[in-house]
Amino acid sequence: TLFRSVPILLFGLAALVMALIKFWDIRAVKKLPSSALKEVLTLLGQGRVSEASQSLKEHPGPAAAMLKEALRNIHLPKEVIDEIMFETMLEVQPKIERGLPLISVTASVAPLLGLLGTVTGMMTTFNLITLFGTGDAKSLSSGISEALITTEYGLIVAIPSLLLYGYLSRKANGIMGDLEQVSIAFGNGLLAIRAGARPAVP
């Protein structure tokens, strides 16, 4: 029974380690304050592009890096700048979501491995019944109980993995949503500046 459970336990251990790494990675991502974006747009409206870029140095994180890239290409049309920011987001996305598929696969595969172990164990039990009959009910129930342990292990691994995947993927999507919001706000602010109006920052 333990031998049949080894793959499930290995998947569970790998998913747990990856979840801890992803939790640390996601916590390390700093959100750009709206005041920082407002300061960038204010300086940009005054034509102080280098100072606007300099102000982002105290805000580490993908949003600040995205705005720095936009400011480096501020002379280009807004549509091109939007594409540059979108390209930056596409570069960040795999780093944010890296490792999440392993947790998702563990949540899906663990119950199947448990079921496979149970079926194999039941087949062994039925083979013993064929050879020795059903005279010893205690041995029969013990064999069935051992066969079901792998299903139990599979569910014990799958349920936390599913919960961890849901939590971490929601956090990752939140980071990408924040990046998109900053990109849209900067694009609208840039449009307002070029139109001679005062940019509004949410």
C-alpha cells in the first residue's frame, strides 16, 4: 500500500514546495501606489520625462518597470506605447504564473493515482479470494481497507492542492489586473496630456 502511495505523496510534496515558493514570489511583487502614477503623469505633463522616470526608482515591481519602458519610448504614438506596455505585461505573466500548473496537475492527478492504487489493490484482493475463498472475513476486509488507503491519500493531497491553486491563481490574476489598470490609466493620462488637458488618475 505504501509503495502505491509513493507517487501521490511525491506529487503532494512537490505541490507544497511550489506553493510555498509561489506564495513568497507573489508577496514580493510590489503594487504601484496611485500617488506614484499621479506623480509620473504630473511630471510628464510638465515635460520632465527624465524626472518622471527617476521617480519610479523608489517603486520596485513590474508596474514601475512597465512605466519606465513606456517613458523611454514617450516620443512614439500612444498606440505604440500601449503595445510596448502590453508586451511588458506578456513578459511578466509567465514569471507570475510559473509553477501554478504543477499545483493544478497535482490536484487533478492525485485522486486518479489514488483510484488506480485502489483498483490495483482490489484486484489483488479478488485474486486472493479466487485462490483461498472467502472463509477468512478478517483478511478480506483488511485487504479492501488497504486498497482504499491510496484513494484516501489521493484526496488528502488533491483537496489542499486545489485550494492552494485557487488562492495563488487568484493572486496572480490580481497582479496582472493591477498591471492592466496602471497601463490603461497611464495611456489615458498620456492622451490627456497630449490633448492639453489635465490627466485624471483613479
